Amino acid sequence: MTENEHLVDDLMGGWRVEKICAQLHPGRTRPQWQNLIEAGAVLVDGRRARRGDRPGAGATLRLLSLPPEADAWTPAPADPGVIRMVLRTASVVLADKPPRLPTLPLTPEDTPTAAGALFAAIPGIVGAPPREAGIVNRLDNDTAGLLVAGLTPQVQERLRQRFASHRIEKTYRALVHGCFPEGPRWLSGRVFTLGTSRVRYEPGEGDGGQMAISLVTRLWEGGGYSLVDVVTRFGRRHQVRVQLAAEGHPIVNDGLYGPEAVLPIPGHFLWARQVAFADPEGDLPRQVDSRHLPGSWLDLAAAVGCAEHFEGVEPF
């Protein structure tokens, strides 16, 4: 066997071919392996593999090439104008991301991304890994709002630790279906990541999953919609989306957890509108507000009657 030829053992027999590749050559992203398979560069017993194939024990896996390790490449540069700078200090940058823009690249070819725009806008920004361009919080592709980035790997790690210890508070604003109850309302449950586009959510206490706690406050209600602010305590994947949907109030245009998207706006109406944190350099408290949203989102807010809650926000 050569370096790029492998015998599938009993443990890996029956695994998806992408998972086998990742086990044999760690440090690459799943989409990198999927792209390599689609390019015909992965062979099983001499035949071109397809995504989802499950070679049995004893099969020979051959890689015609290897994708670069995920820690070894920087994001493909993107037009800096696709994001908007909101704050820049000696150590930290906060920028607004529009919907339909991925936060991070999953392969070296992915563009545009917010990381690529930040990488192009700030020469010399160094992330850990480099492909993240210092960004420490991810937003779903269809979510708009604030991204936080450290200008050096040391600052990025400090910010990551503060996110992990819940010392950074994020506030979202969402337009949801139905009349959300009045008064502050705590939502508590567990999020289960399924390895798919969706997550599963179970309200209340229990075993397994990741604890997710949010404080939801209704700001406005009318015409079959409600506008709510959501403060997250943990920031799990899809936390705000799945918790609101579980309460019977899915976010407008969130076709994954609610009705099929029908309104003529990009993405779902979820806005990461505020971040409160301690500056990594001096530990002084900062509260930063998002300043930009798509013009169509602002038009929709005006049309349904809640435009006063978006005063001072400029269109992308």
C-alpha cells in the first residue's frame, strides 16, 4: 500500500466513504472530502467513489490527491463591501453580515464569505485557524447581524474563552409568526445536533444534548406577527430558531423550522443586533449595536407596522 492507498479495516467497514477519508487523513473539512469525491479523486477497489458509498471491510481506498489541511489555508478573498465595519479597535473588529452570506468558508474555493471579506479588508489579520480570519461567532447563512473577530490568534482565543464561559451576551431581534405572549419569557431545553441541516430540540430538563437557555421579550404584535428580542445564554446551533419554533412562533421565512418561505426577502428575519463584551485588552465593558439590514427587511418592518424598532438602521 502507498501513502494514499488504504485497506478498509473491520472498524471502518460500512462507514460512509467521506467519514473513512476523514478518519484516515484528519484535519480537513467534510465539504473538502465531498468535493474531492465529486471530482473523481477517490477510488474504491479501482472504481470512482460516490458520496454516500459505504465500502466494506477489505476494500481498497485510493486517493488520487489530498485536500489541504483546514488549518493551512486562508479564506478566498471577497469584496470587502459585502460586509460593513461597525467597530474596530487595536484588537477587535465587529462587522455586520447580510443574509445569504456564509460566515466561514468550508473549502479553499468558497467565496464570497464574511471571513473572505474581512481578510481582504484588513491585511495582516491572522486567525487560528487562518481560514476563520479571526471570527469567533458564527451566524447562519440566512441570519443578518454582528460578527466578532480578533485581530490576532491570541485575542481570538481570549474571545473564544469568553464566549465559552458565557461572558459575552448576544441579543437577537426576530419577526415571528403569531402573537408571542407578553412579558419576558424564559425558554429552556436541550439541543441535539443530528449531523444534518436541522437540530432537534427538547424543552425542559433531561439527559443528553446541549443546554440552551434564552430570554424572549415581545416588543410589538400585530397583523399575525410579533417582533421579539432574544438574549441567548449559551448560543447553541440554531438555538433561537428552534426554540421559537418549538413555542409555536417560527421566524418569518425560516423554511427549515416553520412554514415554507413565502415573503420576498432574502433569508429569514433573524438579526444578531447587539453584542455586549469586555474588551480583551483592558477588560472595559462594551456594548455594540448592529447598524445595517437589507432594505427589503426594513420595508417589511414598515409594511407590517413595527418600523419604529429599527430606527437608525441603514440598508446594506
